[in-house]
Amino acid sequence: MGTIFPFPVENDGCRKGYIEMPYTLPQDFTLFVVMKEKTIDIWKQKLDWIAEKGGMALLNTHPDYMSFNPGEAAFGEYPATYYLSFLEYIATRHAGSYWNMLPRKVAAYWSGT
């Protein structure tokens, strides 16, 4: 959608309106399996840029693509330590400057309810 902020999708008469929360970080499968990235640098750089602009960082990950076994990840997987490292990066680099909230709370805040 070209934005790093939640935005309203209006009621169209057939369905109730809602707050859309755009993905603002590349999905894990795309980054590590399709693009074969071996570091979390893209996530870190994009997160820092989003934080600088005051936007919302939203990341979609799925445990089916994470390897929880030590050693080499199987085809179609990446080490779960990448995700853990990213969470640690958020907690240290952006300590005290982020709001870790469930989507329903973000939607309520953004819609003013």
C-alpha cells in the first residue's frame, strides 16, 4: 500500500470497515528462502528507517520455515536464531521507544475507539 502507517478501509456497504495494518518488513520466507539472505541486516535497516519515520513495524513470520535444530537448516528453512536475533535487536536498539501491542489494540488506538 506504500505506507508504514495503519489506515482505515471504509465500510463499502457489503462489509464492515476496518483498520488495515500493512506489512512493513519483508516476510521471513521471502527474505531467507527465496532471496537466500544469510543475515538479518535488511530487517534491521528497514526497522531503523521505520522507527526514524515514526511508523509501524509489522513482520510476518511462520514457524514452518524456521529450523529449530542446531546446524544446517533444511531446504525451505532458515535458522530460528535469525528471528531471535531480530527480537534481541529490537529490545536493545529500540529499548523504550516502541509500543509492543496486539493488533486489536493498535486498531482501536488508530480508529480512536
